[in-house]
Amino acid sequence: MNYHKIALNIQPRDPWVDLFIDELGEKGCDSFEETPNGFNAYIPSIHFTSELESFIIALSDRGEIKLSYILEEIPSENWNKVWESSFEPIIVGDWCAIIAPFHSGEYNTQHYVKISPKMSFGTGHHETTYMMVQNMQCINLKGKDVLDMGTGTGVLAILAKKMGAQYVEAIDIEEGAVANCIENAQNNHVELNIKKGGKEQISNRSFDVVFANINKNILMDQMTEYARILKQGGQLVLSGFLLFDEHAISDCAIQHNLTPINKLNKENWLCLAFTKK
């Protein structure tokens, strides 16, 4: 599958890089790479439309910024090489290292997850992945049942299993993500229940912990389901949205009888944790 690379130069960078990453994510771009002058967005070529290009052009009409962009189509045979060249390890203190097979060096962390980053679905924003992993340090998962929605590479699901979770369900709508999650679970020697689809694929069972690192609209759409399947005293951990979305997410969760218990932020991204009392 060919991809389109959209290289955007933005001045000033803050807060526009994070805002535009969020907006393009909702328009179908599935992976992002920050650059000194802005960021690169990636989308399957079959999903790149004239409407999307018109949307990008409209971004440059905002008077408070200077924006330019360059489009490039990347053939499928070059795709993983391009992505791997820009994939950096994610090191969360001395708690966890998320690395790829081609990374060398010593990572003196309590846990590590080795993934093969395939660009058919993307690995998500480092800020949100970092915060989700960071928040996991505060949760006892031994013997627990865990759901990871929008699993992507399976990082959170794999780490949950390494932390002693009894049962871990990992769900993603992208076929490529599911295949990569299966590969990564095998390479990390953990057993996951991996499914392709959305909320309709969630098992008819209750979960102690639910992780969802997606985007605001999907999180709010699925909040009813999260609240339904979460056990009393269980935790829901959410990320994939920006600081200014905090009230919308929190209000939606509170309306479903979920109580805020923790908040992390990195750059302009946010991670919120709730419990069901």
C-alpha cells in the first residue's frame, strides 16, 4: 500500500503543531513525525482526497500563522524503511523502554517492550504513548482483566501482560495493526486476545482496567461502553487528545458515573484516569 507524506512547515510551532496533528488525525492521517519546522503527516494514498488537500490549504489561511506544505507519495516497498529510520525509542524513566529490534544500547528499566513498527497503521504520538505507560506504573495489574482499545502495535497490552495481568484483550480497527500486534505479542512472549474491529468486538465480560489511546470523538462515542464493562473500583485510562479537550472528556466520563483520579500532561497532550465507584 502506497502512502502520502504531507510535510508541513509551521511558524510559530506552538501550539499549532499539536492542534493540527489532532485535526489531521481526525481527517484520516494515521501517523505523525515532528520536525524542527513543523511535522510530517502520513495517510494511505487511497484515503488522500482533494477534500483533504483543500482542508490543508485552508489551514494556511489562518492569519496568525505561516504555513506551507509539500506532498510526496511513498511506494509501499519503501514504506517501512522510511518509517523505521525515524522511529525513536520511548524511555519512561526507569520504568519502561519501548524499543524496536534495530535499536542498540542498554535500557536499564524495570520493563521493556520490543515492537516492530509497521507504518500500515502507525504507532501513535510519543507524548500520549509515554503518558499511558507512565500512568500504568501507578496501577497494580497482577491477576487483573485488561482491555486495550485502539491497541496499535500492542504496546500497552503487552506491557499489561508483563505486569502480571491475567487476561488482556487488544482491539484495533486496522487490519495492519492487528497483524503487527500479533507479531509483537509473539516476539515479547505474551498471550493476548487480539481482535479486529471497534467496540462491537469487546467481550461480554467485565474488566478491571480499560486503556484507550485514540482520539476525542471516538473516546466520547465509546464512553458508554467503557462505563458498562468496567468493574466497580476499576480504572479507565484515556489519552489521544489535547489539553483544551479536557472538559469535554471529563464531563462525558462524569456523566457516566466515572470519577477523575489522575491527570498527566506532556507538551499539549493529556492523559486522564477515572474510576468507577
